[in-house]
Amino acid sequence: MDDIAISVQHVGKRYRIGERQRYKTLREVLSRSIATRACRTVSHLIGRQGSLAAQVPTNYFWALQDVSFEVKRGEILGIIGSNGAGKSTLLKILSRITLPTKGRAEVRGRLASLLEVGTGFHPELTGRENIYLNGGILGMKRAEIERKFDEIINFAEVETFIDTPVKHYSSGMYLRLAFAVAAHLEPEILLVDEVLAVGDLAFQRKCMGKINEVARDGRTIFFVSHNLNAISQLTDRCLLLSQGRLIFDGSTNQALQEYRGQDVAKSARLGSYQAPAGIPHNHLAWATIRTSLCRGVHRWGDQITFEFGLRILHPRDTMCFSFYVTTDLGKQVCHFWMFDSDAIRTREPKTITVRCHIPKFRLYMGCYSITTWLSERRGDTDVENLTGICPFEVTMDGTARDRYDWKKGACVYLEDAQWEVACEAEVA
Amino acid sequence: MSRPLLQPAIESAKIVIEPQGGWVPFHFHELWEYRDLVYFFVWRDIKVRYKQTIIGGAWAVLQPFLTMVVFSIIFGYLAQLPADGVPYPILTFTALLPWQLFAHALMQSSSSLVTHRQLITKIYFPRLVIPMAAVLAGLLDFGIGFMVLLAMCFYYGIVPGVGMLAIPLFLLLTLATALAVGLWLAALNVQYRDIQSTLPFLTQFWLFITPVAYSSSLVPERWRALLGLNPMAGVVEGFRWALLGHSDNMGSLLPISVLIVAGLLLGGLIYFRRVEATFADVV
């Protein structure tokens, strides 16, 4: 019992949606309550009851519903889910920013949240002053901040600018300072919400290192992120939230699979393309990428197949088809080109299926899409050019690398290389 | 012991998070734990207020001083208001100092929760810290103004008596009044932004019903108890009594004022506690 750090039982949070939620004016409230009272009197007089409830439509929205789980001391727990799944609401309840509408949660130990780094910084104050202010807001005592002051500055690498107002800081410095203060809070339970989405790679690595260090100290960490790689590296157990409900609680690997599956179900466009009806000329009717994991998700190094349905309405001699794989930034990284143009020759209008197999597809992890070209070689006319269709993702799942984590955007292509080391005779 | 022992700001004990309704108990202990934060907020407000200004802290003197000059010309010289035997500038400046402390504290604390929206929706701490710090931040200005007042007394040859010792008490009453009203308005302002628009008018109106530009002896005898319903009237007369040694009106005003403030403050605290939990959702 004693090693439970957080226990959440049937917690629910209800918000009222609609325009009345914000900025109510006093007049509105007064007139409404008078109107309600008048209505009640009238309906009482004419003997009609119960019409009142229907008259005031209140739209409620459950941001969280019936969520229960327990976290042991020293456990690192990941929370994933699409936008609006209730992740932030859950963290807000645990950090006591807002109260649940239902249920009960118990938190044992000092809790700190890195909900948004730099909250409470004042631009006019210097770095030194902001360390004190921010530390105080996060719940530190003055003596405690003084003790850790040097450590914080060292971590943030802002020694030279410590007496400059933070409004003159670069965004990187600002961020480093803010994270440094929060990271030195030494809480027993740390809530981390998407703080690693910012900053350069070196800083992200540093943050991850700090979080790892905190975790090794036997403290409990709640880690919310859309960065699935970070989740899989840091956590063993994961909660998957969807529309306010806890739909999975278990091993991170399984949770990630569930999440990806859910993601795919939601966006049908992932890994496939369907042409709209009624295109009068020769065109791409459909496209599918046969990826090695679930739909639209491919594992590095596995076989991949690109499948296209070409609808030929006006048969020509010299149809030509090619496609590029492009990164999510729009950079074309590889070109696949059908050399044999006779292959798609047809005498009567029909749909032709072409497949392109790549036995070992080694694009580095990231999000990609494809760009297709359908053209007539004679006259060099492009019949159709589609960009950004069939989005798909490449992951490094199952390709472990000792000591170094896979960083997003580190490269585009990763070859499976063989290394050889030969010792030469010692130089005399 | 590898790690330095920490004095945790939030008690290490179990924290229960559940829906609340009805009466919510106070956690003065927790507020005490966060006393450093009050200090940090006050210190930040003071630091920031005069950053990027040319004359800096002189603003603290200039505002009440210029008001006093205007009042002296209009009410003292042109309207020839009676000043109970003290120079009119002194009469009004003695009242202006606590008044400006009050007005500033009221303005700041009433809008404090809304201006700290960023913090309220991101981090937990007892919300009471915010309006409290907003009220206290005006004390420095008051201190500076008080030095000027003493200098003026010296200039006019007035020697404050033993009554001076009571000034901290009246100061406390000023802050309590500002906090009491500020708590109500701050909490209401989170939900009803009407408060923000009402504030300038409210303070202006309040200034007129407070004997700042005039002496309370101007008010007919039988209405004077009514004047006491305004706690600031008690404060202002208290200051005049403490510094200038006269004002026999204080005795009738002060008890009512103190009672009113105590009631307002208690009610404000209760109301604040009740709605505190919804701030993050509504603000």
C-alpha cells in the first residue's frame, strides 16, 4: 500500500460547452435567474411542470470519464492519446489546477508539473531574478533556490547573461533556463507534458538525460507526449486515452500499437489514395502502400510495396508513370520510375494495376508521402501530377541501438552497413 | 544521505483530490508554506513597476503629491473648505496616502486573478497568494510617501505625538479593507468581467464618500455614524488622529469600520475559497 504514489479512482471531469462558459456578464445571470423564476411561477400557475429543464439547454462535455489507475513509487508512466483525448485534463487534475467532477485521486509526495516551461517568467526581470520567481511559483523556498542556484545556472548554460532581462534572451536560452529551474525542483512525482517538443537536439537530449536521472533516483514520472519515440524510450508502462476514457493500460509496446491502430482507423487516408469520381482524362484511380506493420506504418528495413491503379480512359502508346517518396517537409528523397513504358499499354479503356516492390526499404524513421507523375512521353505532356498523397510513417521499432536513441530528423536514409576493422602492424 | 534533505513546500503527506461542494475549509497552514511566494510576487511587482521608467521610484511620491497640490488649490484655496486648524495640504495629504494605498491595492487585487491567468491554468498554489501579494505591493510606495509626509509636517512645524504608534494598526486596517473588497471583486472578476469596467468608477465614487479632500467634521453630526459604514472613513480619520492629534470623530467611526471590514473579509475569504477551484476552468 505504501509504495503507491498516485491512485486515481473513477475520476471524471465535466466541462460546460457553449457560449455561456466564458465571460458571463452579471446582467445575463441576473436576468436569467429572474426569467427562470418567472417561468417557474407561470408554469406553476398554469399547472405545467417539467418544461423548465428542456428550456435551458446546457451542453456538457466529459473531458475525462471514469478513469482509474494506480502508479507505484518510482514508476515511469507514459500517457498517449490524440488531441482532446483528455491527457492534459488528467494532468491538471493530478496537479490540483482543477478539481474533478467525479471520483477521487490520491497523490503521495511532493508533486511538480512541467506543464509549460517558463510559465511565470517575467520578461522585464533578469535571469537571476526569474530563477527566484519561477522557483517560488513552483513551490520552492528561498533557501532551497539559493542552494541550487549555481547548479541551475550551470545546467541552463546562461552564466554570462544571468543579469540580463530575459526579454533579451534567445528563445533557446529562455527555454533552457526555464527547464533548468523546473528540473531542479526535486519532486517525488514529476508531471511532464510535452516539454521536449521544443529546443534543439542537444537540449532535448539533455532534458531526456535529466528525466532519466530523475527516474533512476526512484521518483515517479508521468510523461505525456506526442513523441512516440520518446515515450517508448522512457516508459515501460503506458496509458492510452481516447475521448476521455482510459482504453488501455499496460506495456508501452502494446499501447503504442493500439494507438497507431486507432490513429489509422481515424484517418482513412493514411497509406492510401482514392481518386474522386468523374475525372475525364487518364488518371491515378487509387494507390495503396503495403507497409510492414499496420496500415500506413512501416518498419525500417522491411519489404514495402507501392500499388497503383491507373485508369486509362484514352489509350495512348506512350504512357509513362513514376513516383517520388517525399519527406513531410516536401523534399523528394527517392525516385521510382517505370522504364518499360510498354507495360501499361492497352487497346481499350481499363484500369491497370502496377506494383513496385522494394525488398528492403531503408528510409529513416519519419513521416513520408508520395508524389506521382502520369505523363505521355510523346509531346512530354504531364497528364496528372499528385503530391502529398498516401502519407505513411517509418518507425525504428525493433531496431535497438545501444546507448544512443533514435532521434527524429537525424537523417533521411539509413543503410544497413557492415563494418570491418583491421589492425595494422604496430608502427615502429 | 546522497541528496540534500529538502524542506518540501507541499507537505509530503497524502493529498486527496476530489470534487468539492458547500463549505470548504481553510488551509492557513498551506498558505503559510507558500509565504515565500507572496514575498516573490510582491518583490516582482515592485521591481517591475519602475523598470523602464525615467524617474523610477519618484512616481511613488509624485502621484499623491500632485493630487495634494490640486486638492489644495481647488478645495483648500478656491472652495475654502475648513481644515480643522491644520494646514489644508497636511490635512489632505495625511488622508491621501492611505487612500492611494487602498485604491492601488484594490485595483491591483481585483484584476490580479485575471492578469495571472497564465499561472492559474498551469500551476497549483493557493490562489489566495495572488490578491494578497497584489495588496502588499503598494506598501513601498506608501513608505516613501510617508517620508514626504513627515518632511511636510516638519515644514509646517507640526510634531506628531504618541498617536504615531497607532499608525501600523491603521495601516493594517487599510490593507484589510483593500483585501476584503479585493477578494470579492477578484473572485467575481474571474467570472464576470463587468467588475473590470466598474472598478475605475467604483474607486472614484469611493473617494468622494471618504473624507480625503474634506474633514469628516464637515458632515453633519447625525450622519457621521453613517460615514463609518465606509471603512476607509475610519482609516482616514484614524490617520489624522494619529498624526495630527485632533479629530474627535474617530471614536464614533472606527468601531463600525472595523466591524464592517471584519465581516467583509470573512465573507470574502469564504467566497474565495468556494470558487477557488473553478478559477482554472473559468478564467
